[in-house]
Amino acid sequence: MKKSGFILLLGISFIAFLTSCLGFADEPVVSSQRAEQAELAAYINDLVENGYNIDTTDFGLYYIILEEGEGEFPQEGDSLEVGYASYYVDGTLFDASDELEENGTLDFVLGFPPMITGWDKGMELINKNAKVQLIVSSQFAYGSTGSGTIPPYKTLIFVVKMIDLHPSL
């Protein structure tokens, strides 16, 4: 009996030691957030080194104007038609309007229903015929929970072309 108790205690101690070494507590979440921040910083640095002019809103959203547009900028309640492609920082495509919509564009009313904060705020930067790359950290996307196939603490890249804009009445 003493021998089996010793083996059980030894086994429990080994498991406790192993899990503490692997950091199963809250550490992976913190590491993921730190990893995202490091990945985002490297991505921004790479873009700057390659000659891209990156702007940042007062809100903290990064963006690059790829093609200038004309006219008014959208406001909440306006009807928008956009073409878009969504990527992770590593370049992996995870969503695109031409894969989901019959005509290759997405029609929606800005702010109704609200989408992720980075998307909604980013739309306000794009006038008709403009093309913009939005760099949306998880803070303005799906945060620590993720959503569907989007993991927690994932920066999202949206390349968006404003096809049309109809102001609300």
C-alpha cells in the first residue's frame, strides 16, 4: 500500500512539475498578446522599409492609402459597396468579398449592425474609388477570444476598395 501511494504521489508531482514548466496557467494568453505586438511591430517596420507611408488615426488604427478616391467620406448610416480581401500578417487570405458575394462586392450600412471596431472606423477613411489597406490589431478586432477561424490576438489586414457610397437620408 505504501509503495502504490508513493507511486501515485510521484505521478501527481511529475504532472504538476510538467504543467508548471509548460506554463498552462494564464501565461499562453499573455505570450500570444506579446507575440501579436511583436509581429505587428515587425510588419509595420517592414512596410516602412519598403517605402509605404503608414498613417495612424487618433483612434490608433494603422492604414495605407493605396489609391486616392474622390468625394465625401462615409458616415454611420451610409450605404456602402466595397470589394475587400482579408489577410493575416503572414499573408494568409482568410476572407474576400469575391469569394462570398455573387457580384464580388459587399453591400452594407455602416454601423448597422456594427462590425469590428477597426473595420467600422476604417470605412470612415475611404471615399469613393479609394483603395486602402487597414491594419487592425486584435484590440480593434476579435481580441483575446477570436471568432470562428480567427484565433485570439490576431492582427487583421483588410485591403478595401470603395466601389460606391450612398449617404443616408
